[in-house]
Amino acid sequence: MSVPATPSVSTSASTLFQVSTDSERTHLLKHPVDDAQPQISGPTAANAEVDVDEDETEGEEVDVYEPGKASFSQTLLNTLGDLIGTGLLACPVAIAYAGWVLGPLFLCLICGVTLYTLKILIRIIGKDRRMRNFADVARYGLGARAEKWITALFVGDCCIWLIALVVLFSDSLEAVWPIFSANQWKIIGLAVIIPLNFIPLRFLSYTSALGVISTWTLVAILIFTGIATPSYPGSIRDPAPTDLWPTHGPVKLGISFGLLISGFGGHFLVPNLIRDMKHPEQADRVCEVAYGICMVVYAVVSVFGYVMFGRDVSDEISRDLAKTSAYSPTLAHIAVWMVALNPLTKLPLGLRPLSDVLYTWFGLQPTVFVPTKHYHPVPSYTEPSPQLTTSSSSSSVTTLEATHDEHHPISVAEKKHDRRERIKMILRPVISIVLLGFFVLGALSFPSFETIMGVMGGGLAVISCVLIPIAAGAGVWGWRWYDILIFALASVVAIVGVLCAFLNDRGIASGV
């Protein structure tokens, strides 16, 4: 008695991608799979499948969502590394431009509004964990039609911030170690930054920790120098002349808001950090803690820097420390070294979301191959001999010659996919290196750190950190009166801030 054969198909893990729970990988299918495809069976099944385009019939490339691995503390360090940095150094001069009344008021308003808009982004991300970057979040709220404009603004914001980091790095090292010029330090820094760009985000938390330590070291040295130095400049015991109201003119007042908001302009990185979290539901708490720490640090540096150097404070407080005959010149030089190290920890973080957007533009995101149907090979039966038709004949009744031939359409499509993935693996680092070179060229061309921060804060940071999140949230939940008010005021601030930044640049160029 013959036993009916049951064909079995063995599929490798690289060709079959299974989803068992929501906590595991989730498909991001670019094209819906047609469940009503005609089933091909019988002896001509294999030949029929060969004649059909295997890329459409046998499988497709899909993006995948992999739950992150970063802990609460790692994400907090990366968020602090994103927030506390370049904007911190310009806080004292921003307070000097705005005066004691308007300066702290601007700082508190900016902190509160940007935290509110950041929470809007977090709520949108909570609706779809597959979002990769800031552009994905904006597209979810505003639609695909606005995506290209938002992405262009996002890319511009990232580029200017990264150029500012390169300028800060070179200026600081020129002040503390003048064996090379600032332009030469920019080129040298490129060789240091490139390897850091290929480290996973969760491991970049260690470089972010170094950046946070360097920031706290700068704050501690600033406070100690202010207390220990007996006389002006650089002393809080003998304060420098300061102003209650703005006295530097309307252009400087206009640029002060941009200088302050540039320190809170890290919204474009947050979606990447949340995607990398092991427990993304803790994102709200991470941002609240990070903003609380950030506000304290910014307030301390603003007050001490303005009191110590007064109206003569520069756009980089670290340079003031280095050039002052302070109580301890060694400590002042250490502070500048800390500032010089900080951009090296932030550049890989800042480059990650920008690279991610470009990878999406050029179709370079990693994908997996998922077959849309399973191949059921045609069994080749061997009739049992009459002598073996016994109860023990079940082991030799049926033989399935179901080998997975390398010319099978699924294998061919998978090989094509693997070949494309290898090309993508080469192109992704090439794009990152080219971007870094572009930022160095931009840093060689921009005139001053103050102008860069003014343009970034006064225009692009307001757009990316206030206008786009509010508009995206309104697209999901509708407009509320306070959203309309914040949106209108922020629009005016963005226009005025950019105009003042360029007018300030013309004043610097003409020596005014």
C-alpha cells in the first residue's frame, strides 16, 4: 500500500522573512501584495514561473523595522549631546544683545515652546514606529505633497549646523594650539571625523558622554574662573558693564533670538534616537529630563559669561576664556580643549539623520527579500516494488526530488537583491564621506560663527523646531488657538531672524 507523498519546501532565513509578534521585525511593504494571484500547480508550474517577471511575481524588496537596542541612559546622553553644544557658546552674547530683561525671557520661551513641539513629534512617531527620520514624521502629518519642501529645509538646517560644528572645532583649536591655521584644522578634523561616522548610534552614546563631560568641564571652569579671578575681565567679583535693555541696535536684538534657539534646534535627530530606543514609550521622559538639564546649563553659562565679560563678550565664550589673563590660564586652555572636542562628538550624530534622508532619496536603505509566493516543486514518484508492500515499506515508498535549483526564479531574484545590497553597502559610506568633505568646504567659505548660528537659529531652526512640528500636529489632530498663535509669532521671528543675520554679516564684512 503506497503512502501519499507530501511535498515539503525548505526555505532559507535569507529568503523567507517571518513576523510573529509586534515586538519583532515588521514589514514596511512599498507595494501591496496581491493575495488573489492565480495559483500555478502541476508539472508546468516551474516553467510558468520562469516566464513571469520574478521581481514582481516571486518576491519583492521591503524595508524592515527593527526594534532599537539603546537604553534610557544611552538615549538621554545622545539627546544631551544633541542639545548642549554649539548654541551654548553663543548664549552669553545673545543675552548681551537682548539685555537682562528680554534675554532670560527669550531663553525661557524658547525652551518651553521647543519642548512642546518636540512632544508633538513624539506623539506622531507613536502612531507609526516605522518612521526613520524627521522627513517621515513631517510627511505623516502634512502629506507627501509637502515632503520635498520639508526635506529641503531639513537638509539645509542639518548642513548649516554641521558647518558650524566644523568652524567651532577649528576656531577653538587655533586659539589653544596655534600650530596650524583655522582652515588647516578644518581639514585635519575631517580625518578624525570620518571613522566616527560608521559607529552605531547606541555606541555613539559614549562619545556623547564625552561631549557632555566636556560641556560640564567648560561650565565648571567658567564658574571657577569667574569666582577666582579678582578683577575685570573674567570676574564675577568685579563684574563687567552690562545692560538692562538692548543697546546694540535692532539687528543685534534680532539675531539674539536666533542665537538662543540654535541651542534647542535638535528636533531633526530625535526621530532617529527614538527609533533606536529599546523602549520608545520612554521618549517623553527622556526629552523632559534632557531639557531640564539643558535649561540649567544654558542659564548658568549665559549669566556667568555675560557678567564676566559684559558688552565685550564674543560669540564663542571659550575664546574669551582663552584670551583672558585669568586666575588659571591652564584651566582656561582646558576649557577651550573641551570645546574643541565637543564638535567631534556631535558631527557623527548630526550627520546620521542627514545621511538617512539621502539614503532614502537614492534608494540606498537596506532591504530584505520577501517572496510573494512559495515554490512547490513537482514531486517525482518512485513506484514501490511488489516485494516491499509491507508494513515496513513506508520508509522507502516515496522519494521527493525537491531540490532548490540555483536557476529557480526565487533564487535568481534573491541573487539580484543581494547584489544590489552589496552595491548599497559601498555607496552609503561614500555618500557620508562626500558629505563631510562638503561641510569642510562650507566651513572654509562661511565668514563667522555668529552669522552661521544666526542663520541656523533665526530661520531654519525656527522652521524645523517650531513651524513644521506644529503644522504636522495640526494635520493629525487639528489646529488649536495656541498653535495658531505660536505658528504666527514664530513665522515673524524666522523672517526677522534671517534678515538680521545677513545684515549682521554685512556689518562684519564692512568692519562695522
